[in-house]
Amino acid sequence: YAKRIAAEDKDEAEQLPDLLKQQEWTKASADSLRRYLGSACSTALSDSQDMVTSEGETWYQCQLWEKTD
């Protein structure tokens, strides 16, 4: 017998692998984000043509995700 899957069941089954993959990741702490930006992006940020003259001129919203062990 071929197993029949209702449309709503099929959608749920297709989403399951994505949900499992999402569980492998957690939001990083603010300290982890600072360390990452300081080590990975410091040169790129300092070479920017749009360099600002003070921190007061900028506003950032970032979220770093770390893979769960």
C-alpha cells in the first residue's frame, strides 16, 4: 500500500528537517558578538570608506548565532 499524506501533513513533514536544523543553533551572548566583531571584522571596519568619527554617530543591531555542541 502506498501511504497517502494529507496536504497539511505533507507541509509539516517538509518543515521538520528545518526545525531540527534550527535547534542546532543558539543566540550568542553579547560578549561573544563583541569578540567576533573585534577579531573577524576589525580590519574590514577600519578600512571602510564610510568610517564615522565617533561611536555616537552609529547604531548597530546584530545577532550572532553559534552552533550547539
